Amino acid sequence: MDKFPMTPSGHAALSEEYRRRTSEDRPAIIAAISEARGHGDLSENAEYHAAKEQQSLNEGRIQELESLLTLAEIIDVTKLSGSVVKFGATVKLVDEDTEEQKKYTIVGDAEADASKGRISVSSPVARAMIGKTVGDSFEVTAPGGSRAFGILDVKYV
């Protein structure tokens, strides 16, 4: 399997989630199952079934986190520089139709959160920006049609 890029802060956040799920959530769920088991008939015990479902979801996420953390290639963006857009860049854009300005940081898939301005390196906008420099324009095909953007600034912080 291929490695995939991740920032140190993204790796730390996933590591913390993994720690919490394995050392806090897992024992709490096991205790809830044990308590529900003591309430009698398991076939009609809603608490037991809810706790087992919660256990299944938690264990699935733990496996997913293990895979993500194992395959992560941590890239320290503070050591990157230049004016070309690549992984880890914080890019200030302008929508060429509306003149609206936006700022995005290109991060790994697992740490992307568009509401916080962190877009995945594999997203259409990030893929269209990669390799461009300040002053370049690019077009992104979105469900609502094509949109054109201009790059105003590129930073690595």
C-alpha cells in the first residue's frame, strides 16, 4: 500500500483519537455491555444491543485509525518554502467571478475539514492548484459549473 501525506498536527490529532478510543472509550463500552448483560434476557435488551453496536462502531474506527497512522507519511510543512503550490501550502485565492477571497491549507485526506479552511490534497480544488504560482489562474469543474480562481498568495507555515 502507498503512503499518504499528513501534517504533524493531523498525525497528532489522529494519534490522540486512537489513544482515547482504545484507553477510554473501549473500557467504558465493555463496562456498559457487562452491565446490560446483567439486566436479563439479551434478545429483548435494548441497552445491550445499543452497547454492542457502539462497540462495533468504535472497533471499526480503531482499525481505520491504525491503518491511517501506519500509512501516514508525515511532512513537516514548516520546512517547506517557495512560491509553487504543493502539499502543506496555505493559499489565498480569489474567485474571479465574485471577487470573493478564500484561504485554504492543503492537507492529507484524513485531516481535511473545509469548514476550517483545510482541504484534502486529493480534492478537485487542491488538484487544480498544485504546481501553480502567485498570479496564476485555474479552473475547477464543480457540480454547479466551472469556477475560475486566481492565486493571490502562497505560504508555508
